[in-house]
Amino acid sequence: MTEIILWVSVQELCQCGGFTEQIIVEAVDHGIAQPADGDNITDWVFDTTTVHWLRKAVRLHYDLEIDWIAISMVVDLLQKNEVLEQQSRRFEQQLNRFIN
């Protein structure tokens, strides 16, 4: 199976995602988003899944007025939960193949 990874720049995040550079910097500073490449903000590129997590983070920040430190913890837990759910589905599929 071939894995396709798409990259998005800060400018593309701002244009398509509706984020400001300040929001992206805050997200990077607090570990919510990690650039896949680039030494400074003008060179940063992100995996496209970053858009999903940035949207969640921004909603938490503005809608619920949660600070960036708390958002970082929430996003980390949500990401870990997502991984565990994927693993659970895979184990269930393997178990079903074994049983049937």
C-alpha cells in the first residue's frame, strides 16, 4: 500500500483554512501543530491533517475561551484517543478474521 502525504504551507493554511499567522505560531509554540519542515514561519510546511487539529483548537479557543495550554492538552488526548480507536478497529478486524 502506498502512503500519500500532502504538505501545506503557512500561506495556504491562512488562505484556505482561515487561520492567521499568529494562530499558527501559537499552535506551534504549544505543540498543537508541528511543522514537518522549515526553520522559520515563512518556510514551514505541515501535513494536511494539521488543518483538522488546528480547526478543533481554534474552535476550543474562541468558542469556549480555553487557553492555548489547555487546548494543547485536549488536542493531545484527542489524538491519542483517535490512535487507540484505530488500533481497536484493527484488532477487532484481526480477531474477526481469526474467528471466522
